[in-house]
Amino acid sequence: MVKEEAQKRTEQLRSELEYHNHRYYVLDDPSITDGEYDALMRELTGLEAEYPEFADPNSPTRRVGAAPLDEFQSVPHKVPMLSLQNAMTEEEVRDFDKRVRKLLGTDSVEYVMEVKIDGLAVELVYVNGVFTLGSTRGDGYVGEDVTQNLRTIRAIPMRLTGGGRPVPERLEVRGEVYMGKKEFLDLNGHRELTGEPLFANPRNAASGSIRQLDPKITAGRKLNIFCYAAGQVSGAAFQTHMEFLEALRKWGFRVNPYIKACNTLDELFDRYHYIHRIREEIPYEIDGTVIKVNRTDYQADLGTVSRSPRWAIAFKFEAQEEQTVIEGIEVSVGRTGALTPVAILRPVAVGGVEVSRATLHNEDEIGRKDIRVGDAVIVTRAGDVIPEVVRVIDAGRPGRSFPFRMPPQCPVCGEDVVRPPGEAIRRCVNISCPAQIKGRIEHFASKRAMDIDGLGTKLVEQLVDKGVIRDVSDLYYLDKHALADMERMAERSAQNIIDAIDASKRRPFARFIYGLGIRHVGEHISDLLAERFGDMDTLMAAETEMLLAVPEIGPEAAGSITSFFHDPKNRETLRRILGAGVEPEFRESGGKKLEGLTFVFTGALGSMSRDEARKRVEELGGKTASSVSKKVSYVVTGGEAGSKLDKAGQLGIKTITEQEFLKLLAG
């Protein structure tokens, strides 16, 4: 393909992909299959890698996340992003309406009611229809530049379409970034699986995701947005707020479907109660409604007071709290072995949902609130999702009650539990504990660990639920016939999984260690352990002092490692794994072409993901690192290389292009 043709095809592909993004993420009406979309994306990725001179920061390929930032830059808002005053009752809304009509000198005002989404407010700036800047609300006057992270949200258009209305020279659009209820639960489920702290509610999850220095983390969080307000606009004018919202739709923005114009207070209240009734059916969190004066000239006349507009008010939902009684306290065991006390409640309806169980978090939290069986308590639903006990009503405590004590053994498998120093959570470290086994098997089989292709969540659940496998070691004793009996599993598919299990028997030692799912032992620590101890027998025999002698391994990780390998059931599971013919590949000096070399990657690679590149390096005897130091041999630079490139220059470390890296792999 000649250069001119390549440029034309690149522009055509970007246009097609943005069109399909809009159909899928904004209109919820896709016109091609996922496979067809992926094929277009692969073609564009290949062209951009071959012709880097055609680079475009707003290309659809950049939505997967650009290079990490060192810090966020401050962004002043040309028009302040003000907060809203709250109304909690109909009477307060009536007072708001009286003030508005009195200030305007009119008997009636048309309002617009919107749902109040519980997320993170942001501002999007477009110059001549092109997305150029995105920022958080901050203090209302100065926010943070999160442009790279906002580019990963596919519902945000990178270029505006005309839609029958001219695009302004400069357009500032305000919106709310949020995480849906299902996406929130999925994210917390994954974080529980990997031993990461859980988010308290969808709003915290959305806020934490947008404020990641690494956009690739944001890209994996499945965020969405609704746009609802204007900042500075040059080259367009609107007579009403509803007209502005319609213009947003035409330009390609996602606008909430529950917006309605209301001419009277009765219409506003009817709409408010309707939204309240369907609240649980809405797939994202809302905590009320917003009432706005519709006419923009009226908005200008009303102006602002303090840090709030006079022409809008938030009509909030009442707090969803109820009183009930704790009838018992049970201890559940999560997929990472964490023991969590759970209150068994006298059933009570909270926000339209019957609640009979509520998390008590950990024993320190129980002690702080002095929660006991028989107590009368106030219960809420954190983020309208997770029931929890807010406080005890002291007057309701029975005469004889006793403080709660956590059990010293796992209530599922009976093994002794540990509470590491400085942590609030007790854990079961038995690798074969039935409460943890599904998550442990998924982690063991994941691509970054033993890479058993085809062994996904649903199949693991079937195998465990039907008693075919009871711990990780059972994977290596599976036969094709047992697999073929699972739902939607043909004989050929079963054989493919058996072949993948056999292939996993020769993975690098570091990946085997990582696959064991030892708390505080990620990929980097696994690399250090594999390099320092060399084989499984030596690692299993290592005492805490020996582990602490390894640079970058601290007391938490060392304690977790020794607890894991001292557990008799874990040692038996490892014996069965190794007895099935699993032979981790131990590094031997001088054996492979990248032996002794360490690589760091910066920027987006065009031919493979960073995980694939890391895997290739390890297969050839080399190592990878996440940061630049004097121990690094090469820094591989991709598109939009970040601060690691500057650090390499300061330390005199050789930088190579992706093409040069591929030649190293091939040579």
C-alpha cells in the first residue's frame, strides 16, 4: 500500500470506528458484530504502527489507554463548575419556586427535571469539534487534567458530528462519569479475587478510576458518561436548556433518557415520585433529581449566590436507613481467604429491598461500634448496593449481651487463620479451602500465571460445583471424559483444554509462584523469588529472615510466604501438582538469547500487548521491570512514550524502537 493510500485508509477506519462506537455506546444500537469491529481495529492498529507519522491522539486505538503520567496538571475552568443547593422535601422545592418567580417577576416558570447521577463531574472541551481537554470538577474553579483517562470512555466522542446543527468553535460540556451497578459488582468481584481492597460504592469506583495515573487501568474499568450542562460556548446560542440537550444529542453526546420538561409543581412532584419508584430498575446509581429553569435568559437573570446557581436545585432522595435487630453474627470466607463477619438481621425493607444480612467489615469495626447479638441497629445500603450496619441504638440492648469474638479457625475448612501484624482482617491461607477454590483455580489458570487456555469462569464453576475438582492440583488429574460431561462442552473442546493443561506443565518458575496466589506476592515478587531461590524445594524451606534478605521483599510479603508454605495442606497440594508431571522451568545461566537482559516498556506497542511482550522476553530467558533503574538493559519505546523515556536518557540506558525489539526477539 502506497503512503497516500495508507493515509486515506487510516482516516476512513478512524471515521468508521467512531461511528460504530457511537452506535454501540451512545445509541445502544450496534450495526456490526464484535468480530467485525475487532477486525477494523486490528487493521487500524497495524497501519498506525507502520506509519507513525499519521499518529492522532484522538484515534480510536488510543481509547485502550496511553502512556502513564507522573502527575495530573491543574486546569482552571473558564466558567466555574458550581455545586447545587439541596432540597429534601416538597416544601423546600416550593420555597425554591417562590424565590425564582419572585426574582423573575413572573407567575409561572417552566422547569426541566433530570436524574441526579451519583458519579464524578467532569468537563470536556472541544475546539472546532475536536476533543482537546478533559478535567475533573476539582473545587469548582480549578480541576485536574484527566484527558488521557477520559479518552478511554467510548461514549465520549473524539470528534463531533454536525447532526444538522453547526458545531461551535469552542464547546465546553459538563457531564457525570459513572460506573453501572453491574460493572461495579463485577469490578469488586475481580478485586476480591486478586486480594485488592474493595470499593465502597460505584461513585468511589468511578472517581478512583478517573484519577489513575495509568490510563490503561481506567480503560479496563467500563466507565460511562451522561452530559447535561454547558460551560463556555463560542459560536452557538440556545434559548432553552432542552434545546441545548437536543443539540448535544445531535453532536454525538450521550444524554440521559429520563429528562423531562415540567410546567407546574405538580408535574415536578409527579415526576420525582415516578423516578423514585423506578430507582432500583435504573442500571446506575442516582441519589435524587435536579430541577433547572428551562429558559437560558431566565438562568442569566437569576445568576448565582455564593457557590450555587439560583436557577437550579437538587431534590434529593431521603436517606435509605431503617431500624432492625441483629439476630446473629456469622463469619463468611471470601475467595481470597478473608474472614468477614456478617450480621444476620431481622428482615427489614431498605429502599424497597428486603435486607436480612449486612456486612460488619472486620473485628476492629465491630469493636469500634460495639456491635452485639440482640442489638437494635440502624441499617443502610452503602451506595444503594451493599447493606451495612451504621450504628447501635444503645437503648435497645438486652440485659445480657457479650462482645463478639472472631473464630481462631476457618469456619469452612477448619484450618487455623492468621491475622498479619498491622492488618484488620483474619485470613485462611489454606490453598484448598472450598470457599476459595474457584477464585484460586481461575487465578492459577490465568494468562499471567499458568496460561491454561479455555479454562474460564463458567467452566471452573461447573467443575467445582459438580465435585470434579476440589483443589488446584486436581486440574492435572482431569480426563477428557469428565470435561466432555460439562455443559456446552464438546469432545474436541474438552481435548483442547486437556492439551492446554499439559502445555502448562512447563511454565517459568516465576509464573508458577504467581499462580499459587500467595497474598502480597504479585508478578514482580514472584520474579524475585524465582531468581533468588531457584527451585521449589529451596523456596518452601526459606525462613522469614532469608526472605527479608531479598531486596524489595518486606515483612508483610515475607510473613505471607512463610505462612503459605508452612501450611500442611498447601504442601500436600504442591506435592500432588509436582507429582502430576508439572516441571516449572528454572532459569539456567547462558541458556537463552536474552539471558541477563532486563527490559522496560513505555508507550503503546502496535504489534502486541505489554503482557505478550513480557511473556516473550521471559520465554527467551530475559526479565522485565516496571520502572527504569541502572539494572535495566533496554527501554523499548512505543507510541506516546512517557516519562520512562526521559529517565532512560538521564541514566544513559539504551532505548530501542518496537521494530528493534522484534529483531532482538527474532535474532
